[in-house]
Amino acid sequence: MCGINGLLFKGKHETEDIRKELSKMNMEIIHRGPDQDGFYVDDSNIYSVGFAMRRLSIIDLNTGKQPMFSEDGNICIVFNGEIYNYLELKEVLIKKEVVFNTSSDTEVILKLYENFGKDAFGMLDGMFVFSIYDKEKNKIFIARDYFGEKPLYYTKNGNNLLWASELKSIVSVINETPEISKQGLNLYFQLTYIPAPYTIYKDINKLEANHYLEIDCTDQSFLIKEINQNFSNKIDPAISFNEAKSITHDLVNDSVSSRSIADVPLGTFLSGGVDSSIVSLSLSKHSDSKIDTFSVGFEKKSFDETDKSRTVANLIDSNHHEFIISANDLKGNLDNILLNFDEPFADSSSLPTYLVANKTRQHVKVALTGDGGDEIFGGYNKYYIGKMNQKYSSVVPKTFHNSFKTVANKVLSTSDDKRGTRFRMRKLMNAINYEGDFYYNIISLAFQQQDLSRLLKDEWVKSEVFKPYKNIVNNKAEDLTDFRNIDKILSLEGDMLVKVDRTSMLTSLESRAPFLNKKLWNFTGQLPEDYLMKGWNKKYLLKEAFKEYFPNDFLNKSKKGFGVPVGDWLRGYLKPELESYIEDQFLEKQNLFDKEFVRNLVVQHITGKQDNTFRVWAFFCFQKWYKQTYMTL
């Protein structure tokens, strides 16, 4: 696990000058790889290539140093991530009489490319981003994993190409801070994050999950191509539920086993929910000794669920580590956490995720998580709410709904950040849509499209920001398959995986997600939808596959999620900073927001007249990022 950086310059450049640029980029991501660094520079009269990396040593601690080269020196690779099926792939290559010099998964990727070319990328099961320079072909290939667990940013800067694991590396070596992207800005204030291929910056992009860049070194041109997965495991459409349950049990256990390979200590994040409980149980069964489990709780009891994690820890007899957090625990870390994302990011669960990662890193170097279980097995409330929208809109006339919504917004408004039934009902009523955009409304956690014209000045409002994604998924999201596919390319890639990667890597901890397995996704995507969601029973198949190991009805207990009471904090110790962001001078200098609207939004929340937690938190996180980026220059 590590971070990578790279550049391609037109024309000949001094090796030392390129190395200086790479060193500057590497300095920004030391937290991703504190154990080693590595550099490679190839300069010719036509172009100059530079690779750099920081390494967190997990597998093959002694001989896995990067960059790594082919025997003839014509192919170079730097790699961030883990390949979980590297031993199987190594056996395939050994049968072809390929000789290995290390025990690392990096060398397996290199040898696969030598033998299979670009087809090798689809053979990999893992989380990864890697850069390969093929000197004979004058080409660079940069590939990202199937789900987008590992990040990759890139930009064309004049005659130069730059790419990096984190935005801060690119921004550190370009001449001036880039302009704000209108698309990125509008996506952020709807979703509270920015999914690939966009960023908050104009002309800097994220490489999409399951894609690769093919770069021509001679003219710095590039193509973006999807990795061909060649899924060949077709299941019988008449598969019985019991057979599906048995296969699920084995696939999950196999995935946990493959993701527990490490030459360093590892444990699990245990929240007490279905996913983390099953991962922890499975890991304990694969381990010869007690495993370590880690969880956080909150002083505010409506957010605390440590009793559930304790139940599982006792069940599997783990070495359980529990940390209770308060606002005081975050005061000294808030800027460090939020600004490390390099662009606005308002998923408040990133705060406890960082704290549990930081505590976990004091005991182990690798942690398994339950991330991806909801997307793979149909576990979100919003999935069956999507079906409710279809029934509701077919019965209730649009004009009646609009009137009802106005009344509901007043009746269901809340003043406290509890996120209970009233909050969820209000969210549902505002998401109901008659044009097929319901699901995009329900995942827009801050502002919906029609609200942006009130928040932003006219010149910054952009319509149809979801159109690029609608072109990939069914234009009108109508069923569970559509909802899951939208989440895969938006919520999972842009939010969940970003949160876990940045917070864990900030502490130099590697996080692995066994549910994010191509075989599992391919399998569940072929099953009847009612296997995944039976009536109101979410994740039905997964729970049935593992219920025998847990107390009666434990896996059916409701889960609050990994939330934190930021709404209270914005009225408390964060209030002075929040108020500074609605001052005339600040807002006028920005020239982004409607001053009256944002002031009213913030004041209503601060005074307790209405709970605007999600919207105000999104505004707060944006302003904190903006101040750091543009007002401290």
C-alpha cells in the first residue's frame, strides 16, 4: 500500500529538475507510505518521464521495493494497492516458465503485463492504481481498480501531463491554484462529494473506476478506456434461494481469506452492523489466534451503538478495543481531517472513521472493513424507498403532492440533529419525483437541483449535472439493479471509498473491504432482486447466509450508521468559525453564493429554529476548504 506520482514532459529536461518535481509531489503524500520512497526518470530528446512512489510495506517487506523493472529494463512500474489473487496469477505465469525475483504482488502485475499486455488489467482482483511505462512502445498505462478503492488524479498542464494518488501532489507543482469547476461545484452541493471523473478544479480529473489511461509519450495525447473484465460466471436463472445462500456464504468467506494475507498484524473495524460483524466473524474463523477488533462510540447516546459491537466481540472472543469520542476529541483534528481531502467533502462520518483508524494504527497495520456490503447485497433504506416512489407517483397526482409537500416540510421540520422518523419522512417527501429523478434526489444529501439556483449565483448554476451518469446507467432509475449501479459509480466511488482511503491513509493504516469483490458483485447482480431485498427485509440473502452464527434476530436489528452530531457542534464550538463564513467581506470576495439565502440558512440552524445540518455542514466544509485554498495565498 502506498501512493504514486508521475509526470510526462514534452522535450528534454534535466534529470535533477524532474526529480525535484517528483520529490515535491512525494512530500505531500508521506502519510500514504512512510516506509520507503522510490524514483525513476527517463529523459530523451523528445520527452521525459518521471515516476515516484511512497511505500507502506505490507507484503514482501524485504524485496518489494519500487519502482520495479522488467529484466531488460524497458518496462517500469509503480503501484499503489494490493492484489488479492496474486498468488493464483503467479502460478499461471510460472506454468508459462516465467521466473520471479521477489515475492511481491507488484512483480506479478509487471510480468502479467509483459505476457498479456492490457488484457492483464482485467485479471486482477484487488484495490489498485498503477503506472506502467513501456519504453519500446513509447506508452504509459495508468489503471484503476474495479470499484475505485484507490484514487488517481490527472491533468494536462500545457505540454505536460501530471498524475497522482492525491490532489495535493498535483496542486503543489503547477504554477497557480486552478479555477473552480462549475460541474464539480454543483455536484458537491447536491451530493456532498464529487464523483469521478470530476474534481472541484477545472481541468483536473479523477480516473474513473475500472478504467485506464493509455498515454502516447511522443505527443502527450491520451485515451481513456474501460478495463474489459470478461465476466464468464453465468449462473442458472432458476437458481434456488438455498443454493444462492450457500454460494454467498462461501464467496464471502473466500474473500475475507484472500484479503487477510499480510506480513504484518491486522484486525477489523467493528461497528456492530451486519457487514462488519460478518467480516469480523469470518476473519476470526480464519485466524489461528484472537483477532483485534476496533470500534468507536459517542457521548451523545442517540449516535452510540457500542453495545452491538461488544456483543459481536464477545461472540468471537476478540481482543476488542473501544473508544468513546466527543467534540473535544475532534477539535484538534478537524482541520487535519477535512483539509486532507484536498477538495470539499462533507460526509461527517469521515471524522469518526479517522479517529478509529488512528487508534487502530497503534495496534495493527491493516484493518478489514464492512464497506460495500450495502451496495453488493441491497442494504440501504433508499433502495426500497425507490420502489415506494414508483407506487406513490402512480397514485398521487403531482399537483396534490406539491401542496402536501409544502405542508409536510413545515409539520416535519426539526430543530435537533437526531435524524429520526420526522427527518426521514421529510427527506422522502422532498425526494418524490414524477420525472424519473427520484433516486438522484434521494442521494442528493444537501441541496437538490432546484435549490441550487437559490444557493448559488446564476453564473455558477449548472443544470443536468447527473446527465453523464444517466448515460451510463438506465436514464430513469427504476429498480434495485439501477439503484445499485448508480451507487457503484457515484456514492461508492465518490464518497464511501474516498472517506475510508483518505482517513485511513492519513494514519498510515491500510483498509481492505472484503465485500468489494468482483465475483460477489457479478454473482449478486444476476440474482432475483427479492433474494437481496425481500419485502422490507434488506440484505436478506447475506443475513440468511450467516444468521446461524449470531444470536436470534441480531442481524435484523436496526443500524444508525456511522454518524456524528455535527449539527450540534455547528451550534456549539464551531459556531464562531461558521459565522465568519457568512460575513459580507468573505461572501463578496467569493462571489459564489446568494448572501441572503446562505445567511438565512445558517442563522435558522444556529438559533435552533430549524435543523439544517446536512446543508450547513456542506456549506461549512466548502468554506473551510475555500479559505485554505484561495484566501491564504
